[in-house]
Amino acid sequence: MDSLPIINKTYEAYKTIIDLNNKLEKRRKYSIGLSLENSILDCMESLVMAKNAPKTLKAGYLIKAGSKLEVSTLKLRLLLELRFINETKIFQLHTQFDEIGRMLGGWLKSVQS
């Protein structure tokens, strides 16, 4: 796949979220689980849009991707605090989100300067 590393990382995080969502009970799967999936998909969509946008428009897409990533992190935290999912899996996914956030911050910084 000819894609940026940040998009690949987000794709891998999405696959992990799908796996976690499959382990949730039905009621949670179709509420917070589906919401988490949609948030990370929106983040990935914004990253792809930023990749293909002219330089003047990239920052807007990156800011949107960052906000979607932050919302996804909050949903993960909720899953952890309510003990819906194994803590180890949540912490692994949180580490992936942190790395995506650092990459996103670097990209945004390079676009803004």
C-alpha cells in the first residue's frame, strides 16, 4: 500500500479496534464500540484528505484528524474506566494512539511553518 506511515498506523489501530469491538457484549458493541470505530475512520479519512489536499488546506484536515483522535482516546478511556475490555488491550491501543498523535503533531507543525 502506497501510503503515509501515519495512515498505516491509523489503519492498524482501526483493525485493533475491530478486534476489540468483537469482544464487547452486543449492547456495548453497537453503542460505544461502533462510535469508536466511526471516530477512528473519520480520523483516517481526514488524514487521507490532508495527504491529497493542497498545502494551504492541509492544516484544516490535520486539525480535524487530531480532534477525532482525541475523541477516540476519550472513548477508549471510557471503555477502560467502565471495565468493558481487557486493560492490556486498551493500553496497547492507547500507545498506538499516542504514536499517531505525535506523528500528526509533527506533520501539522511542518505544514504550519
